[in-house]
Amino acid sequence: MILVIGSGRDKVFPVLVERLREAGAQFRALDEDALDRPIDIVAEEDGAGHLLFRITGQDCDGRVPIRAIFVRHAVARTLDPAVTEPLGALQVALNLMLLQVRCPVVNPPAHAFSNYSKVYQLGLLAEMGFEVPDTLLTNCPQAAAVFKPNCGSREIIFKGASNMMTLVQILTDARRARLVHLPNSPTVFQERIPGEDLRVHVIGEEWIATRLVSEDADYRRAAFNDERVRGEAAILPDGLGERCVAATRGMGLVASGIDFRVEPSGRHVVLELNPFPQFTFYERLSGQPIMAALVAHLMQLAAAPGGADSNLLV
């Protein structure tokens, strides 16, 4: 049995639930945004003195052992305490449970912390052998004003420093006047790598590479504005796919979305590793079987030996 945790208002969760159903998988789904359908998590000891978790509510009755979990938490879309407080309490309880379950989790939230600081994560990726862009994280206007990449002729882009999604902008002369606001908001400045965008999805031992083509500095903005953005299958240089798998595993993850810029020379420069990728966006653009790979992997995990040792019942 597979447990899927997410939000009915998300793009990935409803599609994954439908694809699991189409594949004939046995699963239960927990919608964190269904506040009218409460979820209860109870920790108790089994007969051997080991910790056992039971989830009841929604379509769970606390009786069925879980052998694999997919989690992509809901994001609060309001500041209303009537929404944020119960959602926060539920996610804290789920995360504490996920720290102690014995079945595979795709992905453990506790292993996603490197993404909370883009520059810290970039340093980890550099240690793993990836090429990274010249980067400055600062809230000092003077430091940002004199920042020059090693290749001084390149444009500079800026973006948010945390895991919250921000769209890349080019640091034009007109935008330099906004550097005075930096003390209020630490920001990442980077050389703009010329070339094309590449997203590599890692799912278990498999990788799927997608080339993104857009005129915008951030192809995600082009998609949001219904401008032209195209996705197509890409081929990776020898060894890069294996390195993406190793990096994902090295961060304690099962799946990831790794972003690159590919220079005309063929040099691949890594930008970020996303532990909770937007699989469906890239599948829709490219037609690649990304969600099928995710479903197959979850079913494989659930069918692996050792499921009788599950300490989670739903």
C-alpha cells in the first residue's frame, strides 16, 4: 500500500492520485487542504514495544500497513489563522511521523533543508563535482554594486535566497537603483550563464532530461504569462545522469529536479536541486513519461521485500 500526502489544490497531487488509480496501485491519499475532512495521527507501542503510527480520517481507518510514502506538502495560500494554524499543526505531526516510519519516503522533508538556502546548496553541489555559476549572497548594497563574475562581460541576474520560488531578473541599470533595499532582503546575485535551460528529473536510479526553450530570462515566467516556452527531450553527456542520481541520493532524497544552464560550448552549469519538483509542468511541455516513472517507482518500492516491518497503518 502507498500513502500519498499532498494538496488537492496542487498540480502534482491530483495527477499522481489519478495515475496511481489508472495503474491499479493500492494507495491511500491524504489531502492536507481538505480542512472539512480532519486527519488524526496517533503514536502507540506495538506488542514488542516498538513505535507504531495510526492515521485515521479521510479514506484511512488505521488498519492497513503502508510500504511507501510520497509527500508534497500543501502550501498556505492565505494568512488566515483559521487555515494556517490547523495546516501547520497537521504538517508538524506528519513530519514528526515521517522521521520515524520505516518505509521509504519520497522525499523525507527533513532531508530537504539544503534547498532552504540556495547558496549553501550550491556549495554542496560544487563539492559533488558540478560546475556552478559565480555567485554572491548579500544584503549589502555596496557589495552587490561591485559584484563582477570572473567572466566580467556577462550579465548579472538576481533572485531570492530561500526555497520560496522567485523568478529570475536581469540586473539592468534601471534596477540597480533598487539595491538600496538590500538591507531588508538578502538576495542572490549570479553571472547569467548563456545558453539553454535543462531540467533533469531523478526518480530512483532513473533520470529524465528536458530542454526548455524560451526568450525569457526565467522560462517559468514565460509559462505563467502564456508566452512561448517549449520543452523537449534532451540527451545528457556521459556520466552526468549518474552524477545527478548520486547527488540526489547523497542528499538523502529519492527524487529530485535538478536545474542546469547549458552553454553553447556544451558546458553544463548547475543552478539548483529541487527536492519537491513540479513533475507535471515538465511532462505537459515535453510529453515525456515523468509521472509514469514516478508511479512505477512508488509501486516498486511498495512491492519490495520488508513491507511486513511497516510501523504505519492507515
